[in-house]
Amino acid sequence: MSTDIELSEQVTLAHTQAQPLRIVGGNSKSFLGNATDGDSLDVRTHTGIISYEPSELVITAKAGTPLREIEAALHEHSQWLAFEPPHFGADATLGGTIAAGLSGPARPWSGSARDFVLGVRCINGKGEILKFGGQVMKNVAGYDVSRLMVGAMGTLGVLLDISLKVLPTVEQSLTLQFELAENDLSAWLRQWSSTALPLTAACHHQDTLRLRLSGTPSSLDAAHALLGADARVSDDQFWNDLREHRLSFFESEKPLWRVSLQGGAQPLPLHGDCLYDWGGAQRWLLSDERATVVRAAVEACGGHATLFRQADLDAPVFHPLPTGLRDLQRRVKQAFDPAGILNPRRFSPDW
């Protein structure tokens, strides 16, 4: 089992030799971002739950701990990771989950992965072991650097330990299904957005809208009576398959774009197949359109587009940042990893 000191020594040596490192966990999300190279820094043996206080709704575990182990421990106490992290494979780890920063169907209503991180210990690019945040809901000790690690994809530090806020599992869920044209989706969602519906997921594809509601049986019956529905489904398999990209939609060979927009935005003027997640705030787009065309259309609607799976499309993975944000990102990288050895080029070919 790798210790903190052993991992720190490996990073320190790589820093002094300016030798790039490729952080290796479960590899379930290795397809995300740009390809990176370097000597392998394997964190898979840095594993184990450090502490879990069900009454405090906090769990702390080492970064190499399998995500399924975390979820099993929480399940025993009727608790869960409410941001519904995608696994994308049986070997998904806690560290990879936080480094990728992805969230599942409940994200707009329960919060994102970043919202649930309370603290981390990590190794920066010089081999120094740093600690940020803690194990409490409120932390006023300076900048919230721990959440900066969420979605950084290992470019700022090697995650060692992570403390997360957890929540009680919902009492009951049901899915309502409606036949609804794509052009009518925005107006439909606006109509119901101001009501106190117990929504926890909303997905639209091929003129079918699915809503997941979660709460007490009486609250679900009331919501069902208010909304009506063409069908009522109590099975959660659809949402699991959506989260893990197991729906037939994701089997296409076309480039897959992850588009982020305001929930009420209209359909994009692009050729391809679009699946609306998060009530439309996240969209999965299958399209052969040129990257410049996709990103121009998304920018015109106030959003950004990430090339989630490239399918040999020669284009930048991440949406180009404005100059100010790009310079800020570069300075943050320089502060944490001055030699640029941690997962080089994962975010940008420039660093």
C-alpha cells in the first residue's frame, strides 16, 4: 500500500528532474480531456475509508478507494452521494471522481460534486503535502482551495484524502413520462419551474420528457396529480443508464459533445441528435458538425461545449477560454505545479 510519504517522494524526485507524471487511478475516466504522458504515479493502492460519521453526514477516505466501496458503506446507513457521480467503469475511485468533477442527473437540484467537498489533502507539483478545508460544513479559513481540486483532473495536485458531505437517501422516487416536442420543452419547464415540485431529474429525448420526483409517498402522489402524465414508472434503471452513458443514444460513433447552457435555452441550430439532461442545462450532442460551428452556436446561446468523446475529430477538447480566464488558469497552475509535471497537456497542449 502506497503511503503519503512514498507518493510525495515520487513527486519530489520528478520535480527535481522535471519528469512528467501521469496520475493513474481506476482509469475509468482516462478518456476525458487531452491525452497525457509521463511516468505513472499509481494511487490505486492508497485506499481505505479513514472515518465515517453517519450522524455528522461526513465521510473521509483515501483517493484510491473504490467508489463502489464508498457507496456501499453509505448505503448501510441509508445515506448517499447526492451528486450521483458517474462511475464509467467498475474500477472508479473516489479521487478520480473528484478530479473529473462530473455529476449525475440530480445535479441541478441536489448540487454538484464541488458543493459536497469539505476538505482535501494533496501533493502539489513540488512534492509538498498540503491540507485544505476540513470535515465541517462551514470553513472560513481563507480561500476554499479544496473545491479548486474538483474538476482539475490532477493538474494541480495528487489527491490523497477527501472529505465529503453526504445526505440521507430519499424515501421514495418515481418517474413520470410525457410526450412533448423539443420546441415545446423550454415553455413547459418555465411553466413548472416556479412550483414546489420535488424534482430530482429531468431528461428529454426524441419527444419524450422524463421527470424523476423524490420524497414521501404523499408528496409524490400530490405532484403526480398536479402534473398528470402519460406514464408513471417507479424503476430507477433509466436514470442509472443515463448517468453511466449506457443508453442506446451513447452508442453512436459520432463525436459526443457535452454542452452547458442555461436551462431555458432554446434548441441549438445544429445538425445532430440532442439529449437534454438537467432540464436542458446539460445537453449531450451527437453531431458531425465542425467544432468551430458547434462552439459558435453554443457561444451565441451563452454556453460552452466540451468534446466529451472525440471519435477522431481533430479539435480542441475544451471550449477556448477568454484571455483573462486563460491567464488566471495558467497562474493557478504555476502556483501549484511550477515545473508543469502533473498530468501535462490534460487541459491544454500549452501546459
